[in-house]
Amino acid sequence: MIAARLTQVSRRYGLHWALVRMSAELPSGHSILLTGPNGAGKTTLLRILATALSPTRGSLEIFGLSPKTDLETVRRKVGLVTHKSHLYEDMTAAEALQLLARFDRSVDAKAIPQMLERVGLSSRADSPARTFSAGMRRRLSLARVLLQHPELILLDEPFTQLDPDGVTLVEEVTRELKSRGATLVMSTHDVERGRALCDLHLHLVAGRAEPLMPLNATTPLGSDA
């Protein structure tokens, strides 16, 4: 099964084309390391897969569904972890997850205390988001993804601004999501850590995608990954 199919996808910001006629099929159940130099289009691609952006041209399918006609269904199938947590600053960690459960019936509200403990935030469950460090916000984003059980998880620089315990947590959560059969797409400059967690490699150069390749210990990733 194909988790995501992009057909001739282009995305323009003003006069700049961030993605150029990109076509790719991302197979379900695999973990994909997304690499490329700065400005190659990695974050734009992840945001399009997350339906946070629409292609300027071309089409996208997520598990055979088009965001143009089945947007809410598609969004329930996708989880995004990025350095931007999109939290209500005066809402506590527990309240943020309770709000999620209120709008997403797949989320078990009774599991929230256990999940906050799982990501190391149980002692800060009642602290407002405005007091959280970047690493704590990332932990809360991981809790959201684990509670929602999405089929496609997008990780944009998941190791950035994390302490060693946070990095270990991301590695553990990534392996847990893989064991559930989820499809993962990870963009990271920590390519050796990404290599250890992924089995396929997608490389972007100037908004264009090279062919999807198997990833192993000898796969060349390049110094600009």
C-alpha cells in the first residue's frame, strides 16, 4: 500500500519554487530518512504531506485519499512533530491533551496522565505552555502523536534542542511507532541517528527529488544531508 503519493507537485513562495514537479510514492509501513541541503524543500514537503500547505501545482494522495475532498479524514491519519508546537500558551500540558481528546474521538482521555509520564512531563502536567522549554514542547508533541495513533508520522528535525534524555525518548518513540506499523518520514541533520532509525532514503536537491532508495550502513548520504 502507498502511504503518500505525490504527482508533479510544485510549491511556490512568491517567485521562488521550493518544490519543482516532484513525483514520489512513499510505501506504507516504512521509515524514510529525508535529506537535502538547506533550502532543498524538506520542510515544505513535510508541510504539504501534513496538509498544512497546498501544492501550487500537482496532486497529493494520503492512503488513497485526496486532501481536496477528504481533508478531515486525511488529517486524522497524519501526525506532525516539529520545533513549532502550536500550543495555547496559557494552557497546561494536561489541558492541551484534554482539548485534543475533546476534538478527536480516537484519543483516550484516561490515558493522558500515563502519557505525560511516558514523555517525562508528569511533574509539569499543570504548568502553562509558556513556561516550557523547546525540549518540553517537543515532548508534548510526542505525547499528542502517541495518543492519536496516526498512520503517517512526519518528524521535522526531531532531535534539535533536546538534551540526551530527550534524544533517547525520540529514538524510543520512533521505534515504538515503527513497531505499530506506522509510516514515518524523518528530516534531520543528525543523519547517522536517522540512518539507524530508517530503512529508506529520499534526497532532495533544489526542490527536486532523487529516486527513493533502500537505506543501509553503506548508503552514501553526502555532506549536505
